[in-house]
Amino acid sequence: MTGKELIKYLEEWIPKAVAWQKDNVGLQVGNPARKVSGVLLCLELTEKTLKQALRQRCNFIFSHHPLLFQPLKSINTFNDKNSRLIELLIKNDLTLYSAHTNLDYAKDGVSFELAKTIGLSNIKFLKKLDSNQFKLVVFVPETHIDKVSEAIFNAGGGVIGEYKKCSFSASGSGTFEGSENSNPFTGNAGKFEKVNEIRIEVLVDSWKLKSVIAAMLKNHPYEEPAYDVYPLANENVNYGIGAIGEFEKPLSQKEFLELLEKKLGLQNFRYCSGSNNKIKTVAVCGGSGAEYINTAISANADAYITADVKYHSFQDAEGKILLIDAGHFETEIHSLKKVKKYIDDYLKTINLEIPVYAAKDSSNPIKFYKI
Ligand SMILES: [Zn+2]
């Protein structure tokens, strides 16, 4: 398996196209055509983690935070940490790949895994991503409805949440009159024709549109298939920010905070109390999610767990929602378990034994002075 093949598989789950526009996800350094000897997963690359990769013969490193975020002005390997890492990656034939906000915004990504780790069920996105979908409408003769629909589905069209192969069709009649140079599938050139046709409609994610249209055209019998592409204002139910779920039984504030400490392995954390002492519905956003505190309140969450929360945000939230700053590293690290499982499952299906490890050394720079 090459790095490129692994990346292709990862991006079926966490497409680059859903990432925040200013993010820099995908290949960071290295040659994706190289065969993968082992995979090392980390939140961010450090020299210690890179050395672990070398020790464990992993030449593909997956990091959540991109190494290359700001444009580089120079690569100074004398005193710049990132430059030194780039040098070590290249010298040792390593590939570094990053999935950042695309891992945040995907189902079973950072926030879903955080919600699962603390034991929530019935997990949904806290806020769905804005529209990035199209409606594809195509008119096909009755004989070709299955062939064209299958081609669209196989190319990734018609996915709505937990459902795939979603489409709507209705029958009607189409008309055409081909020129003398035409070669109509039914009827005759130069003659006005009326034929029964089926109108098929499907939702398509923007980044899949090109391949879905290509597959549809390839399988459509007409010389000039008629089709329409409409931009949609719908929220995309397949991708979103944060997650919200419920505990089976409500917990008291004390029980809830103790559970967080245990499940998330927290040494210490900051919080402010909410409006009541019973915690049942909980919203989460792994990493810096303070801007969604009001979204969590509007969703009737009793508590909201995120990181990088400012003093004034606590002040605004106090009395409205139990707000917890559980730490950036602590709210994101759990997602690597899911990344490992996703890659391991793939390796099993293709019968390949390639090790997938998690970074041993914590890259969290934050320490607690007194606990
Ligand atoms: Zn982060």
C-alpha cells in the first residue's frame, strides 16, 4: 500500500474539501508514492514522536495539527523547530500527512469520539456545516434508470446521513428533434419525437460532483443527456461542528465532573456552573470551541465541554450552562483511537499487516503547577 492509497482511503471518511477554507490539510512533507511500512498517529509532530516513528519503522506519520500552517519564509534548521522537523522527515524518507478540521467536522471525528469517550449516546452534530452540496437532476429513458442510478451511487452521489443510494424519481415525457447529424438513441434524426423518461434527483457533495457527473454521462445512453445541477442552501447533514448527546440517566454536577476527570484522564480543569444540577444533555467540541457556547445553550445542553475558553466566556455562560474547559490536547487525543481503528479495518480488508501505533510521548506543552 502506498501513502497515496492510504490517503485516498482516509479521505473517503474525512474529505479534504470539508476542512475550514484557511486550513492546510493533506500531505505536508514526503513522497506519497512510497510504500507504507508502518503508521504513527499523533496530535502534532514533535522530534520525540519522529524518533519513535524511526524506531518502530513507521514511514507514514498522521498528525491532527498540520506542521505547515503559515506559509514558510525560510527553512532554518539551526534554530527553528518546524524547519528541523522538515529536515528530519526528508532525510529519513518519512511522509507526514495531516487531517485537521476535516477530522473535526466528520462523523466519528474529534467531537464524536469525545462524546463517545465520556459515555454519551444518541450523538449528533451540534451544528451542521453550511451548504456545500448540489442537487443533480438527470432525465433517462425507463430502460436505463437502474444503470444510471447505480453509476451515480457508486461515484458517491445520494448520501444523506446514515443512508446511501438516496434518490427520487418521477416519470414524464420528454421531447426532442435531432439535426440531420444527430444519432438519437430512440426515434429518428430530423423528426420531432416524444419519449417516456424518468427524472432522477440526487444530492451530491460539492467535491464529488465532477466524478458523479462523469459516471452518469458514461452510463447514460443518450448522445446529449439532459441534466441540471442546482446549488443548494441546505445544511449538510453529513458533516458538522461539535457533537451533542445524552446520558442514559441524569448525573449531578459532582458526578458529571468526576466522570470527566476519569474518562478524559484530566489532571485539572476549569469550569463554571450552569442553571441546574442535573446533567443529561451534553454538547462537546474538541479543541477550541468557545464560539459555540451559545449554540450549545440554544440546543438545550445542560453542559458544554470544549477548550481554550476565555474568562469572559465563563462569565457569560455562568448560570446558563455548565461550561468546562477540559484542555485542547485532552479533548482531541481520543480521536486517534478512531483513526487507528479506521486504518486497521482497512488493512484487514486488504490483507496487509502494517503496524499502526499511537505516539507514546504526549505533545501537550501545558503542565499544572499544583494539583
Ligand atoms: Zn486542535
